[in-house]
Amino acid sequence: MDTRIIGIELSLLEEMLRAIVRQEMVEIREEINQTLISKRDALLQEERLYTDQVAEILGVTRHTINNYRNNGELPEPQRDLSNRPYWTSDQLQYAMTRKGIKTNYPI
């Protein structure tokens, strides 16, 4: 009889812990999303967005950015004095909305 009472109490405790962990995970995900949105918005304020920054904004790799360029999903970049490609935030926002570039982050 004592083990049954302990078993019931342990299962209730386990349920409560799972509920707490689920709620914590929801809150952590929301906090991460808000941080990513803020970071993306801050980057979009930059005059020039280089490949690494564009990749970060979209949540993809440099390789994916190159694929987007080759497929015409990203417009041709401009070049700085050292010949590094960059895009303006307007170009990137156009590509995200009009060209349907998928991001791994909420928009």
C-alpha cells in the first residue's frame, strides 16, 4: 500500500514537472524569436548588407545565399571599393516579400 501511494505521488510530480518544462520551453522560444527579430531589424537598418549579414538575417548559410543569387531570387549585388558584394535593405526586403525567399526566422 505504501508503494502505491508513493507511485501516485511520483506520477503527479512527474506530470507537474512536464507541464512546467513545456511552459518554460514556450517562453524560451518566444524570447529567442523576439531576440532574432530585433537583431534582424537592427541589421536591416544598415546601409550595406554583406553576404554574411544577409545569411544571418535569413537564417541560412552563405552557400544558400549564393544559390539565391544564381537562381535570381536575390538581385545582383552592388560592389564596394574592395569588390565585396552587398545589398541594400530595400533590395533584401523586396526579395523576401516579392521573390518569396524563405527565411528560417519569423518575419
